[in-house]
Amino acid sequence: MASPEMPTWLSPKSAARYCDVSVRTLRGLLAEGLPHVRLKSGRVRIKRDWLDEFLEKGTEDPAAAIDKAVSEVCRDLGLKASG
């Protein structure tokens, strides 16, 4: 996906282009915990490696995520999850 010329640190616009998402979606990822730095100027920069790691963690199997959520709710309610 990355060309050899792509810089290590990306602006939100470049990061969005790298991920093939809108800048708005990328800003949502920042709000969800995508690691980034804010320079003294107020500009945001995202390390390409951080972006790759964050996206790879987000590729959880939906069925496994549902099972995990159900188990946590059952545990919190003092119930035993079936299955």
C-alpha cells in the first residue's frame, strides 16, 4: 500500500488517503484512540506504523466480538453464558 516515498509521519489528510477513508472517518479513528501526536502548532501527525497496528487490531471477527460481549454481560449479571 505504501510507496517507498511515503513519509513515516502523516497528516490526517495523507493518513486518510493511505487508508482509503475520508478525513472525517480518520478523525473518528483519532477519537477512538488511534495514536497520534499534536505539534506545538496544533497540527496532528500520525506515524504510519501506528496506523497499521491500529487497523490490524480492528480486524476482529464479528462473531468473536459478539461472543465476547455476551460473555462479559453475563459475567457482570452473574449468569453463565451458554456455548
